[in-house]
Amino acid sequence: MALTSYKNVRPWAKAIQSAVQAGTMPPWHADPHYGKFSNDSRLNESEVAAIVAWARNGAPEGNAIELVPLAPMVEGWQIGKPDVLYSIAEYTLGSTGNDEQVTFYVDTNLKEDLWAEAVEIRPGNRKVVHHATVWLETPRVESTVPESDDHCSQAQTGEWTSILASFVPGKSAEQWPVGIAKRIPAGSRLKFTIYYSKTTGQDEKDKTSVGLRLVKHAPQRELLRVGLHNSTFLIPANAADHSVTACYTFLEDAEVLSYLVHMRFRGKSIQIEAHHPDGRKEILISIPRYDYQWQSKYLNAKPVRILKGTRIELKAIFDNSPNNKNNPDPSKPIRWGEGAGDERMDGWLEFVKPKF
């Protein structure tokens, strides 16, 4: 519903009261006991109390003279007009059948590297694009990994990812601090992975794009990202608390700027833990009640220093039981996959090398 006027809000007063008391709105899923985040959207106790009192007192209208003007509505790009724009070929989504995940490839035709200070994926059709990821593809050597729920038993199972940007419910555009930029290598190819939800009952067209705002001066530090993934797990049928892990060991000091995690319908909880070289363990972020419909990027209020030799563990718990109301079919064992009914187990840390 719209929240742009008293007339819009008044019919929803009791629902708003219930949501803020339960902590389901504004959406924020990180456990407050671990980490401090600059984009923490939770209301404080006095804000919740004010809303509850307003609703209980009949939701009266305030003094129009004291009304704060609405913030400008952003109709176009959040990052401003992109300096570089890449789009998929127009795609037609049929009206029947299951939701679809479709992959598109777009050549950049770059002859030299570019440096982006902001990146935004803009769905061509918001009615059907549920989430999307754009990857940077450059030639690399593929390796095989043994099948396992526990990737932390391997010597080094994390991998440098080529993800450029993502669009998921609740997530804003990628914009990094001044002096930090993402390198787009010459000769890169973009891989768009788009999940379409068939919500309208009719054929729909989409032409999703990714826009880049380039730096005006050479960046001081390169934005790097490490991904932790397990693509070989097997969640048994009816399993209510199935654990899957993935790990990565930093080979040099780093300053971590943000975290992003991703599972699907059976995701129950997920956390990122640092195993420091001195033996100390530290939970960097914990999401005890994962919600596939609200996937946020968590921005550290201050960069978190990680020393060389620190092992990062991503631990996910999946609920493939009938108790999970989001579970499409608890009678089936589930593996990693690109299909709408498959599962994922992904985590990303953005970081820069420390200044000396």
C-alpha cells in the first residue's frame, strides 16, 4: 500500500501497529547481537511506541502545518544517468507454466578496463522480474569439487566471484565509498541471470538492463568480492534442520565492507563466522530467520578488519520439512540448481585491501 498521505495510511493503522510490534516492518533480518550496520532499518523503542500509541488512539491526523514534505520520488535510475548501459535482447515470458529462470549473455566489447563507482540493475518489467544477477565473465580455469554438504573440510573451497550486481526484493543499487571502484576488465562478457515470476496471467515482455556510473578519477582502491558457495549439497526429504557449509581463507589482510547471502524457499537461517588466526571465533553476521522475499545487502558501519589466515565460514540451515510453509514439496530430496524449484547456498563479502 502507499504511505504517501494520511488518507492512504489511515485504513492500515492496525496492520501497521501489528507489523512494527512484531518487528516484521521495516524489514531487517540481521541479529542485532552481531555486527553494526549503516543501513539498519529497524525502528527504535520510542518510534515503535509512538506508532502503537497513535493506532490505539484511533489513528488521528496530525497538524498539517507540521507535515514534513515527501522525499522526491525516484522515477529513473537510483545512480543517476548511467555512463555505460548494457541490456538483454527483449524477452517474452509466457503466461502459463512454472516460474522461469533465464540466462542471457551480452558482450561488452570493451578494449580497455573500466572503473565503476556505482552499478544498478533496472528490470525492464517490474511485474515479472523477481530477482536478477549480472556476472562478469572472463576466461578462467574451471575446477571440480567433491560432492559434500561440508565444504569447510576442503583446504580452500571459496572462490573469487565475478558477480557485478544483483537485484532482489529489498536491495538498493550498488554504490561504493569515494575512492573505491569496481574494475570491469577489457573483453568481459556479461551474464544476466533473471528469475521471472508469472504473476499477471498474460504474456509479458522484458528488457532488463544494467547501468554503470564511471569514476571521474583513478580509484584509490579496487573493490574486491569473495564468494562462498556450496553447489554439491543434498538436503534429504522431510529434513527440518539440514546444515550446509562453505569456507574461504583470506590470503592477505582485508577490510570487509558488506555481506550478502542467498538461499531459496527452504532457507531457514544463515550466518558468516570468522575463525581468526589466534583461535578466536567471531560471528560477523547472523540471520536467524531467513526470508527469501526480503534479501538485503548488509553494509558494515565501519570496515571490519580481517587478518591474513582468517578462515570465513558460511553456515546455512535448510528446512525441507512439511512445517516450512514455503516448501514446494517436502517429499523430495533437494540439490543445488538453477531451476525455480532448486536450492542455492551463496554468500558474498565485499572488501578492499587495507591502506598502509
